[in-house]
Amino acid sequence: MVSLIVSKTNSLFSCGDVPLPSREKAHQQKTDKVFVLDASAVYNGIHTFNVEGLKFVPECVLGEVRGMFLGEAFVEEALLYDELKISMPEEKFLAKVKGAAKETGDVQELSDCDIAVLSLALQLLHQVKKVVIITDDYDIQNLAKHLGIPYRGVHWKGISHKRIYKWVCSGCGFESKVKLKNCPECGTEMTRTFQRQKIRRNG
Ligand SMILES: [Zn+2]
């Protein structure tokens, strides 16, 4: 199933010499669905036993949850049970996601780590097929929808509409798909708006 080369950074969240309780490890379970988590999923307290299956994060997520109690507890437990894989996406998937983010207008709202989360999920979608992103970040959810990657909110809610953003000038009506502070035609400040389109709930 999962054929990614991953490196576990056990040294970051050392668990010491704790004996493993007799719980089945994720890769021994029947499910072959895998999950990609962003920082919001990790620090909002997703528990390993609520999400059955291997969980992937890009390395930047570990940095974002450091110092947060629930986040560190999750990482520690998931590593202990061998349920967490830390991996960075390949360049071609990063490029695909960045291209899609420009199309939808999400690109200005997404951090490099958000892009990494989406790219890792897109890569896994090609490699293992059954992938779900867990995130409460609306912009990640929106772009996941555009990319055809299933996603869920931390509390198992997703968005019911997708948004295509644009920036509009209130002075002359000029529209742009990329973020502009001021209108190139008349200089008025641009406002972000979006078209709303109902979608079937995902996952
Ligand atoms: Zn204008």
C-alpha cells in the first residue's frame, strides 16, 4: 500500500523508553484509507483512536504545533503507535497545487505549509487512492474540493459550497482573479468577493 519513503523524527518528540500497550497498529488494521492532517487538525485534538488509519503530515506541521499541549500529545501518541508518517511532497505535486491555488484565488490565503499539506494529499491520492485531508482551515478545504481531494473538518463537518474568489473594484467594477490592493484602472481599493456554488458533501 503506502510506498512513500518517510522519516520519523522521533527525536523531536521523544517518548522515552515506554513499553507499547497491546493495541493494534494502524498498518495492521483493515482500513487502507490514509489521512493528511494540517496543524488545525493536530492542535484541535484529533485523537489517533478517532481516525483509524495511517496519518501523514508534512514536516512543517510539527513546527506549527510545537508548544501546544493537544498537538504535542497527538504527535507523541501517533508516533508511539507507529501511526504517523512525516513526509514532504514531491516538487511536481507542489507545482500542481500552486497552479490550482492561483486559478481559484486561494493562493494569497494559503501558507507554504498549507500548500505542503494539499500537495502531500494529492501525491498520496495518486499513490494509495484513498486519502482524506482533515483540516478546519476553510481555504485548504476549498482548494481540496477543486483538486478532487476528499476532506473533513476536525469535527467531521465540511463546507457545503465551494468558492471561487475574485477581487472587485467598487469604483469602476474592474475584476481580478489575483489579489490586487488597488484597482489598476482607477486606483480604488479592491475588495475580495467570491461566487458560491453548492456542492455535494464530501467523504
Ligand atoms: Zn477601479
